[in-house]
Amino acid sequence: MAENNLHYSDNDIQVLEGLEAVRKRPGMYIGTTDVKGLHHLVWEIVDNSIDEALAGFCKNIEVIINKDNSITVKDDGRGIPVGIHPKTGISTVETVYTVLHAGGKFGGGGYKVSGGLHGVGASVVNALSKWVTVTVYKDGKIYETKFENGGKTLQRLEIIGECELNRTGTHVTFKPDPEIFDTDIYDYETLKVRIRELAFLNRGLCLTIRDDRDDEDTIGEKFLYEGGISEYVKYLNQNKTPIHNEIIHLDGEEDGIMFEVAMQYNSGYNDSIYSFVNNINTHDGGTHEEGVRRALTRVINNYARKTNMLKEKDDSLTGDDVKEGLTMIVSCKHPNPQFEGQTKGRLGNSEVRKLADNVFSQGFDRFLMENPEEAKIIVEKTMTAARARVAAKKARELTRRKSDLDVVNFGGKLEDCKDKDPSVCEVFIVEGDSAGGSAIKGRDSMTQAILPIRGKILNVEKARLDRALSNEEIRTIITAFGTGIGQEFDLSKLRYHKIIIMTDADVDGAHIRVLLLTLFYRFFKPIVEAGHVYAAQPPLFCIKHGKTIKYVLDEKERDEYIASLNPNTKYDISRMKGLGEMDPEELNETTMDINKRVLRKITVEDAIEADAAFSKLMGEEVEPRRQFIEENAKFVENLDV
Ligand code: 1YM
């Protein structure tokens, strides 16, 4: 307990016990104590500022990473109330920061959800911090209170100065407790991506982020979008080719529920549909998304029939047909959202389905009527998608496996493993026949299957499902995985729980790796999301000294290893050959042996960023791809954000 003149009452003891509970089981409040949890703390504080903005009192929010990896969040809202709180007998600011259930109770309703924390965010951040300072500008005065070591009051709220009468706001600085978190280093990119997203989702709100760790004079980056989610759609389509100019933006409100949607079709074949409730990404959709999808299919069909583009004999367009090449953001602000599903990523409120359907169908129908040229382009696109769907269905029959025997024999390409338990089986997708040959000889044939691929595989970013299915390499991969594709996809049928991409550590290898990742991300997204995809890491150097042979992955590891050697060791370094030139023993030893190899797991932290990255790398625009190939050495790091 701090050495100061505070008098601790029974009430204070209870408060400390509350915060102690958070410290004992941080996972219950912020999910994890890894780098993700560390960043979560920022969002808990920023959420309070966003709330204040949604209530109409705050225009500017600033986030600063300080030199010591503490975080400052500033807003120009009303300032947290400074009066004595009737229940606790201490100032409301202190109450909000020390009582676990304070925020929500007098947070005044609003649209707060805090990703499930319901207004306990400030006290949770305090409980998990080494120290916290809260400054409030209000009524011409500057107030300040300080906490340390997990929320123990160091300084009661005091007036520390004066300010202009019209200046209001809250500034919070906190330093996460290194005893709680595995890491204390903030990632600027991670914070920036979410701050930009918050700016898109809250039109007119100005958010800035600044990194003071290297240089205190940095200006930082400012995000302010008057167009809101329309500008989000524009951003997501920036490396794609839109097929109509205007971004369609529709909104409506009923019973305090706000709903809006922005959309634009592009010439591509994938859809990018993202939905949010109270600024939180609803990964698994829900009633807001369902309402829009249902209305989209209905309105397009009605319009196509009315204009005779779709004839009486023609089948209706499906939900899949009308979403091809569609970029769409759906955003709902709800005072009482019900999040459902295992990861709470689905909106359950049934009244939203109807609101979304009404707002969308009325607005979109009107858009089609008023813009017949755009309407024609959109309907034609969906009709082409329908034709491709029928063709793909035929092609897909070819990838269906009739029995396990088929797999062993298909074209003789897949060298399957003996074990049939997917949880212990892995498949190496290997570049080139010669590396494939070495891998087959060097593998553990019980659990390791080898699938050699020849040359570059098709870029699915620029090809529809039917064309992809006519590509032999892709068909082989689909058949080997066993999951099926499209609507028939079934993750539980995956035959290998590790899918390992094994390519050379050069530009060509990087290119093939990104083509495979594009294929997996676009056609087998759940496999990537479930963490089944890995990149093998063949070593770059071999260091021999005496009888010891050490393989290292890169220059950094090489230099570190050499530095660790006795200075008198006279050693020999050689650059490793490509996979194809390694003999089976070498390949096994360096890249495949479960006990010695290094695998990199490909993860998708942020689906929206990954989507943007793939369209940038693999889409129509040539320049970004050229840049990528030049900088390719870094791309895997960029992809597994
Ligand atoms: C940098 C963090 O916490 N801003 C903030 C928080 C509050 C208010 C304004 C606020 C809310 C209300 C009335 C209200 C909070 N107040 C409370 C509580 N920024 C940051 N800005 N007046 C001011 O909701 O009625 C909790 S958060 F509970 F004290 F009202």
C-alpha cells in the first residue's frame, strides 16, 4: 500500500479486493495477457472516449505511445464527473477507476458494449497497470488523481491548476504491469489499423495516433472521415476496379437503433462484406447482415425480372450470385445488443433484421430506379456470376473423392501418409518435382504426406471458382484436403491438421507461397482461421565447427550464433542450397523433422487487413504487386498480421 495520508475504509478494502480479483484472473476480463491483451487495455480507455463522442460531446481523440511504452489517451469530451459519488463517498473519477462495476451503472445507457466489458473497462485497466494518471479538464479547473500497483490510490482527486472555462476533456496515461503481461511493447501498426477503423465507423470524429518512442517530435497520423463507412468501402476497393462510380450509402433509425450500410461492386470475384455493432466487428454476422443479404437478393431479382433482364424461364439469382465482387460495410449502433455464438461474434437481436431489410430494400430499390445504367451493370455482373456458379458445380463434381483409394492414386501426385488420423497428419506442399522427390524420401511416411506442385499456380484473386476448378494443381489440392469447397466446405473433413507450404527462400519461392496463401485464404478461409496453415522455414546458412553442424534461418541468427562461439573456434559458413538440391537426409534434418524444424504458423488476426493485403498483392493493379515482389522478403511477416 502506498505511503501516503490516505485513510483506508472498509469500502476501500472491498474495492482493492475487487481489483485483486481482476489481477488474479486477467483472462476473464481481457481474454489474454499476451500482446493482444496488452493492446486490449488501450481499447478499454478509448471506448470511453468513443462513448462520449457517440453521446455527442467529443470531437477529438488522441492516442500516444510514450517513450516508456505507457499509453496516453486524450479526449475533448465533458470530462469524467469530479463530484463526490453518493455510494462510495469518493470522487466519481476515482470510483470509475477503482470500482469494478461503476462505469456501466451511471454510464447513461448509450451504445456502450466495450467488447463485453460493459463499462468496467477503466477499473480493469487500472487493476492491470503499474501506474495510472487521470486528468480532467472541467469548469475552468484541472483535476488529477493517480493510482499505482494495480489500482491502489496514490493521489486522491485534487485540483492541480486552472484552464480556460470552455476547455473540457479527459486525459488518461497508464503503464501496463509487466508482472501481468508477457510483453510490454506496443505495436504501432496494430493500434493504427484499429484507430483508422474507428474513424471510418464514426464519421466526423477525428482520431490521431502518435509514436513518441523514437522521436518526440513526430506529428503522428490523423484519421477523420466525413464520409464514414462510404470512405471505408472506397479504401477497401482502392486496389480493385469498381464497376460503378457511386458508393451506395443508406441509413435509417428506429427506436434508438441506428443502422447504415455502404457498398460498391468491383470487377473481382470475391466479396468483402464486413459488419459491425457498436464499432465491434461481428465476424459471424447476425441479424443486421442477414437483413441486408436477404433484401439485396430480393431487390436485385425483382429489378431483373421487372426489366426483363431475367426472363420468366430463368432461375432466380442466389445470395452467392449477388455478392460476387461486392464490397460492403454494415454498421449498427444498438443500445442493448445481444451477442451470440461461441465467440460472441454474431448479433442476435431479431428486431434488427427487419430494420436492416427495410432500410436497405427501400434505399437500394430507389438507387436502381434512379440509376438505370449502373443498375444494368450490376445486374449483368450478378447474372454472369450465376452462369459461372452452374459451371463450377459441374467442375466441382470432378474434385469429389469417391473413396480413400482415389486419393492414393490421383494422378500419382499426392504421396499420402499411412496414418489416417488427421490430428497427427501433415501435408507438405512442395515446389517442384526434384524437391518433391527429396521430400518423399526424407519424410516420415507414417504421418507426413507430400504434394509436389509444378510451377506457378493460378492466381485465384483474378479467377472465378469455375476457372480455378479447371486448374489441375488446384483440383489436386482440394481433393487432397478432403474438405470440399464453396457451399459444401466442411472443416471437419480436413485430412491433415498441418498444411505446410515448403518453398525456397528466394523470390520465386515467395511468389509461389503467396499464390498458395491467396488460394487458401479465398477458398479455404476457415482452414487458415483455424490455424492449420504453416510455412516451412528452410535454413539459409549452415555453420560447421569441429564435429558440430548448426543450421540457422537468417543473417541475424547466423551472427548471433557466431558471436556465441568461443573466439578461438576457426568455423566454416556455407549458404544453403535450394530445396531441390538438398538430399533427402539434409531436407529431413533441416526442414521436415518434427523435432528439429522451425515452422511459421500463418494466422489471420484481422480479416479486413488480410483481405486488403491480398487484393493489393494479387489484384488487377500492377504497381503494388511490383513493389511487393521487390520487397518480398518481408511479405510473410506482413501477411500473418
Ligand atoms: C481518455 C478516457 O474516459 N472520457 C470520458 C468518460 C466519461 C465521460 C466523459 C462522462 C460521461 C457522462 C457524463 C455520462 C465517463 N463518465 C463516467 C461516469 N476518456 C474518458 N468522458 N459526463 C462525463 O455518461 O453520463 C464513466 S466514463 F460514470 F462517471 F459518468
